[in-house]
Amino acid sequence: MSSTETGQVTGTKDKDYNLIWFTEACLSNQLRMETYIQDAEREGDSELAELFRKAQAESRKGAEKGKELLRQRLAG
């Protein structure tokens, strides 16, 4: 996919759609990381579990920022 795609391929060049997608991806990643954390803990790999916890925390931050921007834009 070209880094200059602005809607010609997907038909979607809406920055608000991009924000919605980003927020959903962050939320989805949080759920995925929970599974990975459990897998690592089950195998006794605390180092890997901690890596996934950190990734989950970063995804949570991204989701919260995305949700806040969405709230602001929907209210305005």
C-alpha cells in the first residue's frame, strides 16, 4: 500500500474515520495483549509477560487519547 493513499484506493480519506480506526485498533490490541500475557504467564515467562503488559499499557493510552478526541469532535 502506498504511503500517499488519500482515498483513491479505499474511497476513505476521512481523517475522522482514521481516528475511529486508530481507537478501535488500540482497544483491540489491549484485548490481544491480555491473551499474550496469560500465555506467557502460563509458561512461566515473566519477562515476556511484562513486555506484553507494557505494550498493553501503551495501547490503553492510545485508546484513551483517541476516545477523548472523538468525544470532543462529536460534541462540537
